[in-house]
Amino acid sequence: MSTITIKSDKPVVVIPAEEYDSLRETIAILSDRRLMNDIRRAIKEHEEGKSLDFEEFWRREMSEA
């Protein structure tokens, strides 16, 4: 087991690097107004039944090829 010693008056949080990277990516996505609008629109279209599942999409793509 590793030991970390920190002299600080401020609280410290230690998390695995993979989780930290994931949190940074989430923050980047949430901070991107255009991307968030695209995500919201896609969710709305899906809820309205305007989306295709992968199999249907693939069938349509292959029939047009």
C-alpha cells in the first residue's frame, strides 16, 4: 500500500487517474454549449421516435449502396 503525506490546510481528494480523466472529459462535454444542444436535440428526437436503431440504420445504408 502506498502512503501519501500532504501538509495543507485545505481538503484533498485522491481518486484513480482513470476516474479523474473521465471527470475532466465530462466537464469538457458539459461546458461545450453546441455539443450539449446537439445531445439534447438527439435525446428529444429519440423520445419522439425519430431515431433508428443500428440494425435499421445498417439496412437502409446497405440498400442505398
